[in-house]
Amino acid sequence: MCKMLRLPILRFLTSPTPLAPPSALSKTLAPPLLPLFASPKPPTTPIRSAMCTLSEAASSRLLFRQLFEKESSTFTYLLADVGHPDRPALLVDPVDKTVERDLSLIKDLGLKLTYALNTHVHADHVTGTGLIKGMMPDVISVISKASNAKADLHVEAGDKIVFGKLFLEAREGADQPHPRLAFTGDALLIRGCGRTDFQIFTLPKDTFVYPAHDYKGFTVSTVGEEMKFNPRLTKDEGTFQGIMENLNLSYPKMMDVAVPANLVCGLQDLVAKV
Amino acid sequence: MCKMLRLPILRFLTSPTPLAPPSALSKTLAPPLLPLFASPKPPTTPIRSAMCTLSEAASSRLLFRQLFEKESSTFTYLLADVGHPDRPALLVDPVDKTVERDLSLIKDLGLKLTYALNTHVHADHVTGTGLIKGMMPDVISVISKASNAKADLHVEAGDKIVFGKLFLEAREGADQPHPRLAFTGDALLIRGCGRTDFQIFTLPKDTFVYPAHDYKGFTVSTVGEEMKFNPRLTKDEGTFQGIMENLNLSYPKMMDVAVPANLVCGLQDLVAKV
């Protein structure tokens, strides 16, 4: 889809998850509160007797919503720590056209929006980050350092974005085998992919995959499922490269509008929009 | 949307849920295996010491996928008991245009499709049930008795559809306060509604609401959230009636095709379609 762009991406992987067995979950919950962008190693030997408690705590404190923008087939994710008195929240990949819906939901749920993140510089829609910051200047915009896009905070692999007692971790590879939800941007789509790398497949097979886009009506998959059934990524690396080089994709509709806008967090024409 | 039709509906409510605290979950798991369409009362005094175990068992055995058909904005739900050796599955509200996607997913996941259910006679798309039965004659189609539509099984309030050790319960009202996921058909949409009744709001506030349709990109809500923020259902019954009588909705696009087809489970032109 964006092979001419070759923009670097970060994937955001998070910890607590619906349907996760406590043994998997507990590993991810190690530090009760993480300082922003510190990257302490999680303990490698979790205390088994504390597992159930930790798992219940995580499940009951994470509010998680998947939201869809039909025109660009983009998913926006809302996550919040509702166990924390401030109910801090973050949005992943907000779209300009659905900012009103998202902020209204955040208000309804009594959440305090702290971060607005982009997994990558999108070529098919304008990010909602600029509009959000126009209305809520305290919200911190986040994108990868490697993207060369403007934002309040630039993250790189290992950086953690903490909201309450939960955190998202930015990753380029997949070196730590303990996330439970992976926000894969366009690097891994359900039964498809954009730009990708095969490292994603070193994640545990039961990791839930939540992509930035879907064109067929899927909402979630797992790493194991994509390893087995993804029509592109089940090929060897050479065949995969051949497929990707011969896709003959049409030029993304919104490319000339979206990419320049997203490189400045959708802020270039903010006055006209608000 | 369908006020001229006034077709009776059933809402399907199910038990185990992502993110549910074990105290709520355990109540729903009472009988280890339920005979089809029996409706035994759940035990009113769950054994507290067994709670955690029950909750973990339910969470780890339920596979749950929400799937979307963009043109009619319809959600299809796939549920399966993956803890059972047969991995029995059921589809709620399949759409004819996405049957291939759904069956391919079911095959990928190694599930055995047992039931195809419709929450109501849809006016905006043709159900996929007929196509599915054409390809898999053993699949049992299910709809409410009150719908007057054709199906292998007709259910009424209190009937349970068992798959493995899990079950869906058909309800017209909301007399038993213990479901964790509610498939609300068009009776309760997120921040909207079709035909509805206020009894849904007697369900526990943390019940997850999974509607048959969404037009704004929402995927899930809760009973508590809709009680507070649903712009129609927060009005008193008189005001609500006024709103619904003055919606001046356009005639549903697919009404003349979809309703006759759905009354025979999408089977009327099966030969032409397959």
C-alpha cells in the first residue's frame, strides 16, 4: 500500500487483555506504576501465587473500545485505566472525521484523555490528533521518532506510555515475548499486510492482533492465526518480497492530502477546520 | 427503521465475557452442560470458592469474534466453545455477502458450525443462513417463533442454544439478571435503537451490548452506558414514543428484497446464488 513511502513505524503492544488466561497476563503487569518512557525490564520470574489477583486487577481496570471509520476503513482504539481515580485514557490512531464521536464517548465515560498516538503516518486519512489538540491542548500527541512527523513526544522501541497503572510499549521488533494485545498499525493486517516484518511472528501465538485498518470486516485476530492463514505472510521471505513488489497498488486516494497533514499531526489547516 | 413491520424479535444473551469480574461471571456458568432448550433456573447462590475457577474456564473456552458487513452496517458474531473437543460454533446474524468470509474463518479456526441464528427478520440485507445451509446441510437455522419466518428451530423466551459447555439464551424480556453479553439485534443500538423495549435496562449495568447494526463506527457498549447516554432511551416512555413516531425514516433500501427472503431464511433463490 505504501511501498513508495517506506516510512518507519512503531507498533504499540499493550498488556492486559480480554480472555487472557491469568498465567499469560500476570507477566505483563510487573511494575505497579511505570515512569514515562523508562524501560525497566519486566521481572522474568513472576510470583505465581499473585497471578490470579494481578490478572483480575488488570481485566477490571482496562476499558477497551475498538471504533471504526468506514470511509478509510480505519480502526481507532480507546484505552483507559478505569481503576485509577483520574481514569486516564489514550487514543490510538484517531481520524479527523470521527474526532467528535471519540471525544463525546470519552466525555460520556468520564475519562481524562491524556495521549493521542499514531502508529504510523497514515496515507489514507488525516489523523485526528491536530483537531484534538486544538480542543484539548493538554493532550500529548505521540508518534515514532523514526517517522519524522511532528508530535509532542517521539518514542522509540522500548519506550512505555503509561496511563494509570497500565502502559503501552512501543516496539519495532518483538523481542519481549509477553504482550497480550498488539496494535499492529499497517504492519500486520488480518489476512493481509502493508509494510511488515516477520518479527511480529515471534510474539506468542495467542497475542491478539488489532490492526489500524480492515477492508473485509474483521475486527481482531491472533498472531497464531495469521502465522497459519495470512495469505502473504505464510510464504517464505523471497516469495513474499515478490508478491509485495508486484501488487501494482493504485496510488492511495488521500496520499497527497493525508501524508503532509499527518507529518504535522493534522495541524496544518487547523484554523480552517475547527 | 422498521416501525411498519412490527416484527417480533428475540434478543440473544450469553454468559461468559471478556473483562468480566469473576464474581459476575461465575453466576452464569451454573450448569456444566445444558440440554437444548431446557430452561432450568440458574442456582441463586453460587459457591464463592469456585468463582475464580469457573471464570477462568469460561474465559478460556469462549472464542468470540465480531465481524462487520459495511454495506448494510451489519455485525455478524461468531461464538465457539474451543474447550470442547468438537469446537462447536454458532453464527449470529450472518449476511449473504459475507458467508464466504465467515465460513473460511470457521474453517481456519478448526470450528464445527452447528447453529446459524437470526436475532430478527432483517430489512436491510439478506441473511446468510440459506447459503450456509446450502453448503452445510447439517447446520441448524434458528429464529424466534414469533417472527413467523422459516427455520429448522424456532425459539422463544427462556430457550437455550447450547454449544459445548456454553449456551445462548433467547429472551424477550430481561427477567434473569445474569447475562454478560447481550446480542441486542436492533432493539438496542449504541446511542440509538430500532424497535425496542425498556426491559433491556433491567439487565445489570455492566452487561456488554453487541448490536446487530452500527452506523457510527461503535462496536460495543454496556447497558449502563446506554441508560445514561442513549439519546432516545434516556427520555421517558411518552417522549420516546413521540420521537419514534416522528422519525420519518426512509423506506429501508433492501426491504422488498430482504424481508421476503429472510422470512424463508434467505433460501428462496438459493439455486441461483450458489
